[in-house]
Amino acid sequence: MNEIYSGLGDYFSFGFADVSQAGYFDGLPKEIRQAVLQNQSRFHSFEEMKAYAEKQKHKHKGKKK
């Protein structure tokens, strides 16, 4: 795992080390960001967080139809 990830809790509290990662998170819909924050202890990398966020986006998309 990348040394930058000492714990994702730090990233949600203090900001992402990578601007593109922060941009991805900031660009998520509010309800997806909230779901990610509520489950942040489950993620050990940006990739894990992104996969979770993408699943949540698909779930929310299905509910809006």
C-alpha cells in the first residue's frame, strides 16, 4: 500500500494528499460523500473508497428512476 495512506481517517479530516483524489471526493454527490464518511473505517486505500463510492452512485441512480 502507498505510504501516503497512513489511515484514511486523516484524509477525510485533513484533506487528501493528492489533488485529483480530493477532486474526486469533492465531486461526489452530497449523499455519497456522507455515506463514504460514515463508512471511512472500512477503507484502507483511495481505490477501496472509490469502489465503494461508485457502488453507492449506482444504487442512488437506480432509486431516482
